[in-house]
Amino acid sequence: MLALRPTTGRSSCLTRVIVKNVNSRRLSAGPGGQQQDVDVVIVGGGPAGLALASALGSSSSVGNKLSVALVEAGDLDKLKHWAPAQGAYSNRVVSLTNVSRDFLKRIGAWDYVEEQRTRPVEDMQVWDGVSGARITFSASEMGLKHPENGMSRLTENFNIQRGLLRHLEKLPQVQLIQRTKVQSISQGPSDEQGWPIVHLDNGTTLRSRLLVGADGFNSPVRTFAGIQSYGWSYDTQAIVATMEHEPRGAFEGPNTTAYQRFLPTGPIAFLPLSPTVSSLVWSIRPHIAKALLSCEPTVLASMINAAFRLPAFSLQYLYDRILEAHNGNLPITPPQIQEEIEFRERTHDINQNSAYTSLIGSTRRGGVAPEEAESVPPFVTSLQPGSPASFPLRYNHADAYIGEGKGARTVLVGDAAHTVHPLAGQGLNLGLADVECLAKCVERSVARGGDVGSYTALLPYAQERYLQNHIMMAAVDKLHKLYTIDLEPVVWARSAGLEVVNELDSLKAALMMSAGAEAPVEPSVAAWSAASNLIQGASAVVELSRAVKSGATNVLFNGLSNLLSQTQQRK
């Protein structure tokens, strides 16, 4: 199938008019009743949509040849002028991989991101909340070309969006239409090549050669394209908050370690933002999340400290106490929860000179670090006002990334195409990888004189990104499900597997490279294929847990042996 040549005549003239006069319409909705022909229309002003507009507008081969319009229902001015108080941080952060950051650098957008509001992740500690099995990653031991950059960089979503908006100010060929909703999308007449027509609530219509859906989970563009999706909601909510804590001691190193503990109720993550501020992402059952957020912030802070330190069954006892008080309309008080935590610590004979006791956090003011200080995150002293919040978690994947038939000339990126559990911090990174790949396809089509909205031009994007995303999403989903089971044989199996992987430095390095710590010499999914197979093997062990209940323990151990054998072969 040959790529269609770009249209000529009336539509080309209209395109030139749009590019020439675009400055007068920037960041404002045009007058009602107009129809505009635009080469590329992007619906959605989140990070993925803004990054695509930036990539196309800054491209030397695309920027001066195609008109681009981005439509956003929200107020982009607020994001562009976002100016938080000194020391205050937003509660929604992203772990931006080095590959994603390099992409933003290449298109010129990273220059507008406030780098002082970013923090490198130099080390990671991940462990099983039931067995204590642990895996560690360190940028200094992975053979990175630039270990000083860490494995990723943490920053607020707002910081990235603001930087992209400031970059777009320098690109007059990109039209930003904000505070304007998409009312409907229709297909144009076949004699006009069936361009999608976007009807805005200000009366304007945009006729586009290529319509991009960067409009999130409930994507109107995906609906117009007739693309189905499959997935499910997890029985978990994500609690987010901005945590304040004391700086690391003189012998502990900087606050550049990310911590994640897998609990039966869901993983809890501690992500560094500054020497004394870190971000929380805690996946937990919805009813527990509701009860925790109804308590005083001090209670939530105490529970965060306990969630990284106490045994899982003691945490369940604390959840029950909080739920009991919540259901009785008498939320538990800070002294009550602290008394319960200290009682559990005494019950477990926790060393009062170690980092695992809440007494250290209440009395320590600098000086010598307690025992095992690097094994757990800093002790949270308070939460920034207004930062605790929650949102539902889900898995969702579109059946296709490009539309056909009546939905032709459409393509999906970011959350419109896929939604994944945040435990691996890959959601936005997958979206930026989508954007980079799609921008290259558009550039290639323009260079060859092709039609950027044709199926032929878009097919390489779908072929590359669908497989990459599916592998990552499947691995994360299996990992989440595997760690929500607390049957003893399953805990043993996953813990043994985790400890084996922790000893395989080459596999750990390959996993982090593939997760974006550094760009591979050639694009490959081999490392995540190995990881996916590893996790699938562990998941098969979980499926066999029913057989374990009936006494077929040897089947479980045979499955584990096969799993470990596969791991060794990939070393």
C-alpha cells in the first residue's frame, strides 16, 4: 500500500494561512463558527500531548511544513505560571527515566524544566513485606556511562508540563487552544479524503489530516476511532502525599534512594524530591485508604513510618483499629495510633537503637545514624498541608493504536492507549516513548512526501510501541498480583526468586537499562521478555497454590525449580 501524496490546492493554502496567523490565536479559543484545516490535531494537554506538540514543532523537517493544533479543556495558563512556595511540592510526581529525559533534551523542552525541582535516583531498595527478601539497585554498580545522573530523575508532573508549555511559547507553528472542550468528532466526506472533523464547544471545527488522542483513559478520540480496549480496575486506591522528614545524617549519604515495600494490601513507595522532602505512593485497599485519609495527617504520617517497618500482620492489626474507629465515627487520634505502634514494636522486640523503631524518629536530631538506617527510608515527621489524596488504579490497554475505516487517520498515545499500575513508575515514560516513536514516523512521512495520516505512515508506530508496552504492562500486572498473595508456599517461591535475581548483576543491569536507565545500542525488548517470562513463571507457581492446599507440594517446587533454571540461563 503506497503512502498518499499530501493534498494540494485549497487545503494547502488554508494550512499556510494557519501557520502564518497562528500567533494571534495562541492560548485562546478562536471565534465561533470557523472551520480550520490543520495537518495534526492533538486532543489533550497532559504531558504526552504537550510533548508531542513540542516534538513536532521543534522538528526541522516538520515544524515549518505542517500545522499543529493542541486542544485542551483545562486552563493551561495556570500550569504555565505555576509557582509553588519555597519548599512546597505537588503530590503527583513521576520517575522520569534517563531515556525520557534525553528525549526531552533533544526536542529542546528540558531547558525549560526547573532542574532544581528534580532529584536523581541513585539507589533503589525493594523488598517483600512478608518475607523480607530484598533486591537492590545502584547506579554506581550498573556500568552506566553517566552514573552521576542516577537511574532516573524524580520530579513533579507540573514541573514537566510547565516546561513543555514554556517551550511551546517559542514554537509559533503550534496552536494551543485551551479552556475549550471537544463536543464531538465526525468523519469528513469521502471525496475530501475523510479527514476527521473535531467540533469544539466554541463553535470552531478543526479538519485534520491526523488526529491524535492524548486525552486520557476515557478518550473521546478512541471512541470516535471505534477502538475497543480491555482491562480491569484493581481493588486498590493509590494514596499520594508530600512527606517532610529530617535530612540524612553525615554518614548516611544524600536522600537519593527510592524505597518500595510490597505488602499484601499493595506496594508502598518512598520517592526522594529534596534533602528533606519525599513523595508517597501507597497502593492499598479502598476502604482502608478512605479511613486513613479521614484521620489527622499526623496519624497518616505515623502509619507511613509503620508500613516500612512493622511486620505485615501487625500492620493489618493497625488497619483494623483504624477501621473500627472510622466506622464508629470517632477517628483514631495521633496519641492512640502511636501507642498502638509502640506496643507492636515491643511485641516484636524491635531494637530501640535501630532504624526500625518509631522512638528514633521522635528523638533523633542529626548525629550518628541508627543501625540499618539505609534499609528503610527517613522517618516522616509531617505531611505538607493539602497534599494527601487518593485515586483509583486500573489496567487498560487499547486493542489497537491506530484507527481504520470510519476511524481512519487517528492514533492513540499515552493513557488513551494504555494505563498501568504505578508500582514500576513507568506510566508517563511509556507515554513519552509513544510520542518519540510517533514523531519519528511523522518526520519520516514528511521527508518522503507521504500523507502523515495514512495507515502506511502510522503502522510502524503501532508495530513498535504495542509490543513494547504490552511486555511492560504484563510484567507489572503480574508482579502486582503475585505480591498480593500471602500463602506461605507462594511467599517462599517469590522470595527465593527475588533473592536469586538480586545475585545476578547482569540481569539486574539489563532490567534497569530496558526500564530506561540508559538507551540500548539497538532497540530491544529482550530484557523485559526475560523479566516477563520470569514473572510468568512465578505466576504459574501462584496458580499452583490450589494444588498445594491439597498436598501436591512437589508440583510447586518443580515449578520453582524451572523458574530458577530459566533465570540462570539468562544470566
